[in-house]
Amino acid sequence: MPRMFGTDGVRGLANKKLTAQLALDLGDAAVRVLGDSHGGAPHEGRRRALIGRDTRVSGDFLAAALSAGMSAGGFDVIDAGIIPTPGVAYLTSVLNVEMGAVISASHNPMPDNGIKFFARGGFKLPDTKEDEIEAVLGQDWERPTGAGVGRISSDMTTATNRYIDHLVSAIAPIEPGKAQPKPLQGLKIVADCANGATSVVAPAALRRAGAEVVVINASPDGYNINRNAGSTHPEQLQAMVKASDAVLGGAFDGDADRCLAVDEDGTMVNGDQIMGILARAKHRAGKLNHDTLVVTVMSNLGLKLALKDMGIDTVQTNVGDRYVLEEMLRGDYSIGGEQSGHVINREFATTGDGTLTALTLCNEVVSSGKSLKSLAADFPQLPQQLVNVPHVDKQAVSTNAIVQAAVARESKLLGDSGRVLLRASGTEPLVRVMAEAETQRQANEVCARLAAVVAEELAL
């Protein structure tokens, strides 16, 4: 049987794969696994969990079911309502609750939804803990009764305001007895909130930091999350930045754990370039631990080459912001992320935070005195081509001698000016073939040759 938990929690079509019963069972199982924070010793006092969700209509019944499972397991549940995923991670940490949970399918279409958990301290769960939850899912156990049953309370306004305060303090801390600093004063930006979880948070945080904010797609109705909006559909943002003469724009996804940007000409600035800009800023400030940025295997070679010239190293991980964070914790690195716009800034967060990324990126534009276009130009992207090869034995991609010989041949041909990457899909019988080269034509040709070898040698 495939694992229930994917790279970012349990996801699926709401009310089909992800049902109220499954949410109830996940809440019930999670309290058993994550509630034992005292090594099996008796627990004194009430144990607590925090939940939040994005704006999908299915979030209502899933939140009710998840809360029911947790409270039936003896936990008091604080419902923070609609709030970005990183907001739940932050509040899980500062409120010192046993665990947090988010009901969201991030950038996926509205009919989907998902559930992911945070352990004490606001960190995503390792695979081993997710496996433990799955192992006890649906099992009967001695549930509490009477006064041992948990309660459910709502604290939406306080939770949101506390999170906004935290975000703004990252670039504009308030000194005792003084007014709120406005480091973004005079900066006109456009925020595309994807009709998602940051529809209130991002505009409020940016304005409190002094920016003039033009807001689009911040009227969620339960059905329009990510619909032709946000980081997966930035066309509206690109047009609005140019039409409003804004300095830049930020595009969030449904749960606001990622952010992509648009420069004053309407040109996209991807996660690699954002990471490069922020890593260089930390390096100059002496805050880039070990002079290293953590990236995934999908980050463009152009980023790594540019950083190398700046005296900044890179460390690679598998795709997924959880793996980026694991490496950051292991090596005590301060910043890392993905090309998709997940950026983890450990100085202020335990997970990717799109609103925090937007604030720190805007702050660097102001501090440097340069435009976003100029800053991004320092991190040119090599031409890239990606081809999905379906109906193949993805497990054999790393062991098939002919495929590996083809990879070695193309890698030698590209030398230091390009690279190839073969990745097995996590959910389908499919291999992703990626090539980067000095020209788009060369990247296309290399990718086509490798895809043909994979299709022939690994066909099912």
C-alpha cells in the first residue's frame, strides 16, 4: 500500500479521498502520537492543539471533524480559523502547544484539500512520525471520558493579529516607547493573495510596514481559491504591476507558504532568484550561517554559479521544503528553499512563509536602493527544459545501465555549463527528465535524447 502521507501531509479530493471520517481518525491518531511529549510519563494539566485552515469551503467540515478527533482524544483545541500555514507553525511555537494542524491543499485547485501536522515548536513532522500516525489510524483505544475530554475554542482575531505583529517585527521591530517604524514607506507594490489564507494578513502586514499596497484576489468565497490567481496564475499580477506603476508585485499560493515576485516590467522573479537576493543580503549582514544557502536538486544551475562568484556555497536536498528544513537544522544553516517560492528564513520562521518572504524582499529593494529587476539580474537562470516520460518503471531509473550511461554521456557533453537530472515521480509511473544548458536549443536537444532513452529502456 502506498503511504497515506505525501511530501506535504495527506491530500486528496475533499469528501472523496479526504473525508470527514478520515479527518476525525487523523485527529484521533495524531493526539496519540504527538501528545506523548513526556516520554510516557503522566501528563499534568490540559494538553492543547492549534488548528488553522485556508479558505476552501471543505475546510469547514474538515476542521470540525479534525477538532472532534483531537478533543475526543483529550486535547483542548484552539481554532485559529483562516490563517496561513506558517501562521499555524509560528503560533504552535509561541503558544507552546503540543501540536498544530493545517487544513489546506496549498496551490491545488479548490476541490482538493489536505491535512498536515506540526510538532511542538512549529516544525513539520519527520516521515517516522507520520508513519506512526498512519500505523494507529482507526485503531480502538482507551479514550478519555468525563473531565478528560477536551474542549474546542475559537481565537481567530487574536491569533491573526499576533501573527501579523510577528511578521512586521522581522523588518520593523518596535522599540519601547516609539511608534511603529515604516521601512517600506514610499514603496508601491501589488499583492495577489490568490483568494486564499493570506487575504487579510499580507495586505495588513505590508501596509503596517509602510508600503502602499494594491490588493488583488483577496475576496475569498470558499470556491475561488487559486482560481486564475496567485503564484500558479500570475498573469493578473503581471498586468496590474505595469498598469498601476508599482515597483514590484508578490504572488502567494492558497496557504501562503510560498511567494513569487514580479518586477516593475511585469517579468517573473522565481524562487531561485528570490533566494539568491535574500541570501546575499544575509551574507553582507554577516547573518548567512556558514556562508551557505540550502536548495533542492531542482534549483537552477545559474543560481549556484552566481552565488559561487559571491563567495556563497550551496547544499542540495531532495524536492520538498521539509527536506530543506531538515538539512538546515542538521547543518545550522540560516536560509534555504525551493524554486517554487518556498523560502525558509530560520531567523524568523520554522517553515516557508510567503508573506515573510515578500516583506524581506521589499525591505532589500529599499535597503539596496536598487530595483527588483536589477537585483534579480544578478542571478541569471540557465535555459531549462523539462519532459515527463510516462508509463515507465520509475524504480529502475537509477539502476538501468543504459540510462545511466546516457546520463553520463550528456553530462560530459555539457561540462560545467549545464547539467541533467532524472527524477522519479512520487505518485505516478513517470520519470521527469530535466536539462539545463547555455542555450535553450541545447537544453531541448539534450532533454529529448535522454527522454527517448528513458522511454525505450524503462517502458512498462
